Amino acid sequence: MSQARLIDGTALARRIVEDTAQRAADLTERTGTTPCLATVLVGADPASVTYVRMKQNRSRKAGIASRHVELPAATTTEELVDTLRQLSADPAVHGILLQHPMGAHIDERAAFEAIAPEKDVDGVTFASFATMSFGLPGFVSCTPGGIMRLLDAYDVDPSGKRAVVVGRSAILGKPAGMLLLARDATVTYCHSRTADLSAAVREADIVVAAVGRPKLIKGQDIKPGAVVIDAGYNEGNIGDVDFDSAVERASLITPVPGGVGPMTIATLLEQTVDAAARQLGVGQRVQAL
């Protein structure tokens, strides 16, 4: 069997961002208001600082204004919730991104729920999860939403396929499975307590690795011809899939980096412009996936 084709997330993300930049410019010209994304960072974790800075730079290149709120590591849940509620009430802010993870002393769910659903462009609230689960128009979690766009771009129809999602986080694994289910895939969730993970993966036509453990998924466990989406990112640019062995068995596979990662940011920017358009009353393109 020949090697898998690489799924080029960088190229697709570039096209989405170019389209988003044009829409942002059109919206600004029509309304006199520039779409604005507010980023909130608690503490100074180096990786989080880098991610936020990258998102701000990409926002500017897409014609989206960026407002950054940096809070000390000792910020309480109540203080963070208050900040997010203020941003939610500010008409000049159209989308809110709360960088995670946060300190263990923060009630992450309480913080997420302080974000107004109409500004939840990262797709982290209960409201967003509900619309994703029911296939209704709304904001998707950015990484799962990006994954679905990649599948569509490479003509992978999940309908009737067996999909295995390895990972069950509230903003990646769980919504990825629900988006696949909404597209008529038969979905199995696997996690740290799954008995015989290898056996489950071997049944999958589509594998989504989203657990944060380097090279957990081995090539020998990939069904020949399966589509492999590696949403993991570990130190040293290593994914959750053992790429070198998986590429020999899969039909399509995302590299790390250059696969899922760029699509996450592209989806965030696209949803920010969608949110701005909706709030400014000039139409919307919030999609059901």
C-alpha cells in the first residue's frame, strides 16, 4: 500500500483567512466598525503567552481588531468572571477568547459560562456545545470545527463511517465526536480508561487523536485506508499519532505541525467576523456542521 496523502491544514487555513479578511474589510466599510476579538490571559505561562500573541498577529492580518486583557496568576474565579462579563457587555467587542488552561484554583467552567453565547467564538460554552450536538447554527469549538472543514476539503464523508475519537475533553474530544455524529458517523469515544484501545482504533475508518499523549496511536493499529486526524500537540512538535508508522497504513493523515493547528486559528477568526456581522445586524454566516 502506498503512503498516505498529507492533509494540508496550512493551505486550507490560508484560504479561509484570506476570505475572512475580505469579509472583515467589507464589514468595516459597510458599518464603520472593525470586528474585534478580545483575548484574556490569566498568568504568564510561556506557551499560552506565545499562543495569544500568535492569535493577535493573525487577527491583525485578517483585519480584525485585537484587545488583550492580561490578568495576574493569582486572579480569582470571581475576578475572572467579572472581567468576562464586562467584555460580554461591551458592544465594541464581538468575540471573546479565554486562553486555557488556567491555574488549578480557577473554576474553568464558571469562567467559560461568563462569556455571552453570541460572543463565544471559541465554542466553549454550554450553549455552543448544545448547538453543536443538535446540528443547529452556532459557534463550533474551533479545533473540532477545523477538523470537519479538513474532512470536507478532502472529500471525506463521515456518513456511515466508524469514527473513533481518542480523548474526551470538553472543548476538543467531546465536540469532535458530536460533530461527527451529526454527520451520521458511528462514533466511539476512547479515553484513559478504555480497555484495549488498540482494538477500538483498528475498527475506525476515521481516527481523531485528541488526548495529549505523544505517539499514543501506533501505525500497527490503524486500519488500512483509514483517515487519521492528529489533533494532539506535544513538546517537540510531536502529535498523538506515531506519524512514521501511521503514514504507511492510512489513506489520509494530518502532519504535526501543519495539519489541525492552523485550522483552529482560522476557524476562530472566521467565527469572530461571523459574530461581528450578526451583532451589527448585517447578516451572518454562522454554520451548522
